[in-house]
Amino acid sequence: MFKVALLGSKSDYLIDAISNFFKDKDVDLVCLSNDEHSDFLQKAKALDLQYKYLSNEKNFEYFSSHNFDIVAVCGYDEILKEDVLKTGKFINIHESLLPAFKGDDALYRSFSAGVKVSGITIHYLNDENYYGKIIAQYPVLIGNLTHFDEYKEEMHSVEKMLYPIVIDKLLKDEVFDFSDLINSNKCTNSCNSCEGCH
């Protein structure tokens, strides 16, 4: 049985995708948030998942005493300290193609900058520069007539598709490959065939 912690603050849209992906697998999910009234914890409660309010100050104590295989960060609004990151394997999902648009509000900043290709990056968190080794990336094209809300929706769709698969590959100590995404039937395109777009 693998143990996975989902660490977030307010946004809850990734919990559904991750919990659905692992519902029939030997994975024990725990949702943790630094906001005790967050939608993040309310969603976990509604899905009958384990959940806990965890203040940032208690992170080291908690993670050093719980042996999680992976801590998947999902929009956590505080910086995790070096001693915390050394207690386990922490990964993060970021709304840009790193190294572009590091930091907060990457979604809006990338759109405002007028880039034509953005995307999602999943990377390790480390104690040296926070943005550790990149595990997976997936591009999102931005057309000239694309509205910000459309762009945001597409980015969130890619996040929900990509994060569970990458977590699963890491638990199995396997390397993520795009064929894993195609074979998962989670493709966001509507062509019904990946020969032309992948």
C-alpha cells in the first residue's frame, strides 16, 4: 500500500482527478491544507478521503513522523522550508513550461505576456532552488483569439490529466513517457486518434 499526501491551500479541482485515478489502486490518499476552512479540505471530506488541517509551522513535525511515498503539492500558498523538503519526496505542479514564468500567478503572467505556447510542468521540490528536476511537461497552445478563461480551462484540464499519471509512475519507480498519457485514454484532443497530434 502506497501512501500519498496531497498538500494544498484553497483550490480543490485536482482532488477529484487524483482520487478517481487511484480509487481502485493500493494507494492511501491523505489531503492536507494550511487553511482549515478551505475548499480543498471540504472537497476531501465530500469524497470521503482522509483529511487534516496542517499549519505551515507543523509541517516538519508531521512529515518527519509520517512515511509518505510522495507528497504531491497542489497549489500550496506557502514556501516549504528546507528541513521539511528533506523529510520525503515532494513534487509540485506548476502552470507554465519551466523555467519560464517561475513564481506566483504564472497562468495570468504567461497569458499577459502573449506567449503562444505554454503548458504544465511537474517537478521535484528541493532545498537548493525550490524548482528541482523536471519530471514531465505538457504543452498548451494559445491562439490569437483565445480568451483567458478558455486558456485557464485548458490548463486545468491538462493538470487533471497529467498529475495522477505522473504520481502513479513515480510510485512504481517508472519513468514518465508520453505514450503513458496516450495509452491512458486521457487525451484532451477530440480527434479520437493520436496519430496526427502526438
